[in-house]
Amino acid sequence: MRDGKRSLPAILMIALLLSACGGGEEPSVAEVSAVALKEETFPGMLSGADGEGTSGEGGEEGSRDGEEQTPESASAESGFAGMEEAVSAESGFAGTEEGASAGSGLLSGQEDTISGSGEVGASEPDPDTVKVTISAAGDVTMGNYLGQGYEVSFRQTYDQGVGDSYFFENVADIFGADDLTLVNLEGPLTRSENARTEQTYCISGDPEYVNILTAGNVEVVGLANNHRLDYWEEGTADTVAALEEAGISYAYDDIYCMTQVKGIRIGIVSVNEVGQGAGVEKFLKEGIAQLRGQGADLVLASCHWGIEREYYPEDYQKSLGRKCIDWGADLVIGHHPHVLQGVEEYEGKFILYSLGNFCFGANRNPEDKDCMIFQQTFTFVEGERREDRDIRVIPCSVSSVSTRNDYKPTPAQGQEAGRILERINEYSRDFGVQFDSEGYLTQTDF
């Protein structure tokens, strides 16, 4: 009621009530008051009126498994859930599909707002939206190199009975919360003694070390690097057998990988530019095209490249990384320098020039222990990738202690985390990429 006058919709509803009472009975005071209250509080929501509101379809509660719910979306969704009950009670709809179809303008694309009761800023999660989080880490060598001392080595640590979960226990929760974790497995898992003598460092670990990866929630490894053939093809065959038995996917050269997460098909191509130079372009271009042809929704390119202990990428790294994007890769993941290098955004996609070492048995006390985990969440709506930049870097050390390598990569905290992030920002500055104090992407310049 306004100024003692009933608006037209209220009069119409009273007429309907009179009709429902047999045409001659006057509606009760409670019935008339209910109509007036409805008109005053939710105008335009009378049954059959244009723009009628509804509770909407019953959607999923909270966030989907594997999806991160942002503070903004959480606030909007919780606000919507509270309003849904009220609207259902007033409009007579119970949130069913039939009810929504009967009177809801929302299903026809009308704005999800309710006049007179405040604006509802977000609808329920779209059941056709899927989020997939990828984690990438750098060089993983599980074992020793030929001639390396046994004392405080990776092998001695394992032999002391620490268990498979020891090595990744400080990052296993991070990798367990994502949808796919990819590392560069550098060095075969084999008991072969037929080492490639011309190689400066021949690395190997026992085949059972593969269980360290499964305990650490690592699902995919790249094998293309300058140590894959340290024990010739026999070492590669033993490694592949161990990985297949453990259920870990792998890729190298023209052996491409396709895996599926939440219905999203992810292809991986892995190349060794250090050993093969520009010859890897064939593997990359053909591999990306082949994976796309097989229906890959995402393609990751794992590139072993660059110069050891250099903090900035060489020109060919930059050229090859951009070619990967041009050929159709969604993310380029670099390793081999054993130290951190910067992150570049190119054509809306990202190139990680070097993630540094990670769980690295080939050095008992590396001078530079800084490394990182890179995470990107990709959003798909009705199967199509949405362009977004949901990215975070997690600064880490290859060791949980500073005096030596205990082969236990560990997220940095406090000032140490800030120091490593500052280094990542320094190396990324020329590419216009910066991360905030929590490691989230904040700036990209094109």
C-alpha cells in the first residue's frame, strides 16, 4: 500500500482471492494483508506477471570438489542461498525445475535481482563450469650420480628407513589438493650398471623409488632431459616399467601423454633442448598438433633447456617458448638451469623459464636452494577454456634445513618466502610479470 491506494497488481490479486472464495465471500483481513505485503516487498513477483522471480534450480552447495571458492564468490553464493529460501516461500516455488519453468524469468536470461529486497549479485555455480588446477615443479633426481659419496646422500637417506613419504611430505598436501602435478624426472630408475661413460654425471635410483612420487601425489613426469639415457635405453625401459606399474603418466620426445581430470583432457609433450637443440621443434609442433587432434582441452609443454646456473633465459629459450604457444600449448614449463628464472606472459599464456631444482639427489648441498611450485587454475565453461589468470607461485627451498640438502622440498615462510618472491619478481620484471606477497599474479604488461 502507498498513500492509501492499492496498486493494480494488488487489486488484481484481491479479485483472484474473491473468485477463489466463491465470488460472494469477502476475503479475510489476513488474506488481504498477505497480498499487500507481497506487493510491498516483492513487486512484480505475482504469479504470471512478467519478470517473475524464483528460487532458481537447486544447484550444488558450496564449491565443487577440487575448486577453490574465492571470498567474493563465497559471499555472493551464501547471500544467494539465504535469499533463495525467502523467494521460494513468497513465490510458492520450491526450487524445482518444474517450478522454475512455470514462472521464472531467470531461465530466460533475465537479471538475477529482486527489486525492493536488495540486489542478489551472483547466481549459483554453473554445473557446466569446471576448474582444473595444475602444479608444476622442477628437477627431481631420486638417487645418486656415479661416483658420488654415500654419506648424507639421497640413497643413504632412503636406506635409513625414512619411508617413501619422507621426501615430499612438506609439499604432499599442496600436490594432493590440486588436480594434476607435473615434475621433470631427471635420472633413470634402474639397477643397470651399464653407464654412459662419456656423461659427466650418470644419475640413477632404484626402481622402487617410484613410490616416492606416488606418496607425494605426483601424477605426471617429463622424461626428456640430458640424463634420460645415462644408462642407455635399458635405463629408460626400466624407468617406464616402474612408472607404468605405479600408474604415473610420462612423456618424452615423440612419446606424448594424454590424461583426463574432471572430464578435461590434458596433453603433455616433453623435450630435451639441451641435448637435441632445435631438433626438438619437430616433437613440439607435431606433438601439440597430435594432442589437439586427439581432443586435448589443455596442452602442457615441458622443456629441458637453458644454461646451468644462469638466472635469465637465453634468446633461444625465449624464442622456443613463444613458438610453443604459437603452436597451441597452454602452458610452457621450463627446467635444467638448476636455479630460478623468470615468468613471461605471451599471447595470454605463460612461459616458466626455470622452476629450479626440487627434490634433487644429485647435489648433497647446493649453493642455491631456492625453487618454486607454479600453480595455474584453468576454467572451462561448457567444455571451452575461459581466458583467465588464476596463477600463484609458491616459493620453496629444496631442503627443509639450510646447512645441507635433506632432499625434502619445503615451502618457505615469512622473510624467506618474501626474499624468494622478490627474486622471482626481479627475474620476471623484464617480461612485465609480478607476484604479490602471497605469490598471486598481480601484474602483466604486454
